Amino acid sequence: MEWWRDMFAIPLWQRLQVGWEDADDADVDAEQVVRALGLGARARVLDVPCGTGRIGTRLRTLGHRVVGIDATDRFVDVARAAGTPVIRADMRTSVVRTGSFDAAFCLWGSFGYFDDDANALQAGTLVDAVTTGGRVLIDTLVADTLLPGFIPEAVWSVGDIDVTESRRYVAETKRIETTWAFVSGDERATQVTSVRVYSLDELTDLFVRCGCTSFQAYDGELAPFGETSERLWLVATKG
């Protein structure tokens, strides 16, 4: 089920994601990426998937050398128009030289789309891209803090687009199955997504198998990750 191909092609979703600049403080997010990864001056950074380049473009203004990877044509075009070099590719595919970056990051829950083997492949391509001692950042929800207070429905808006998420957790597959509904005036669209939810230990073990040897676990504000954390920012260092 390659739901992501349909999801990111929905015109309402594309409008929503392109319009995110006005709804979110991307400058703060970019500064947190710098802090989490400990980026030095003019670091070589890989952003996968980069989407519209909202973070990568800001890192470039700070002097870092950023390359993005994304598979959605419209988002690639937006990111390139903002000045970020982008490779149009699937994020499971190695399209950069081994060890050619100081750091790589994957934000906004863009990990876990695939089956376990393909998720491991995605993790491996991120680790392979960074030099020894380089860091990989994964921003995601994890079972440790998501499931105890699981919320089956969420309603939110960006601009004139209203979004409803109806979620269920499937214990047998460890996946969140979500039915999304998008409404803007007379326009409507729905899409079902399926994302693997890892525990912190499972995610750490996965990146150990990819060659990482040390880890730091933060929440979305870069405080130490704990039982009340809404998100995990996991920083893995390649050994």
C-alpha cells in the first residue's frame, strides 16, 4: 500500500503544505535542528524528505550547505525556487555519495511509512550519507508516549483548509491507520495512511544495526525525552 504517493498528490494537501510557512515558526525549527545536530560552520547537511524546503532553505541562510531529497514534484519545485538544491528521488534510495555529509535529518514524522525492511533501508541510507562521527536526526512519535494517552481523533486547520484525522492503532502490525479528511469550501478529499510506530528502544536498535554507536533522546523542545514528551527527537551518531 503506497499511500504516500496518493497523499502527497492531493491538491488540498499540497496547498496545505505549501502554506505551512504562514502557520508555523520555521525559523525556530531550523535553529533547533542546528542545536540538536551540533552543526558547525558551513556544515554539509542532507534533508530527507525536504518537502518545500522550509527548514533546508533557512539552514542555507545560516551558511550551511544543504541538499534536499523529495519525491513530490510540486514540493521539489517550491524548494528549488527558494534556492535549495533538491534531488527528486525516493527516500529509501541512496542517491548521494557515502559519507559526503556532516549530518542528515528527517522531520515531521516522515519515518515509518514503509514495511519494516524498507524502513530499515530508509534508516540505512541516512546513516550511509554521513561521515563517521556524523549525526542523524529523526523527529517522530513513539509508542512509549503516544499509546498511553492515545487520541483517536484530531481536528485542525491551516489557512482555509480544515483537516480531520480519525486514527486507530493496530497492535498486530504496530501501525497507526489514519483516515484524513480535507475540506476547503466545496473542495473535499480523503486519504488513508499507515505509519509504523516504533518504541524508543526499537528505533535505537534499528539505528545500531545501521552503524550508529551513541544516541541522545530529546523532546520537541530539545529537553530530555521523558514520559510526558509529545515527540521524540532522536540524534544518532555514526560510529
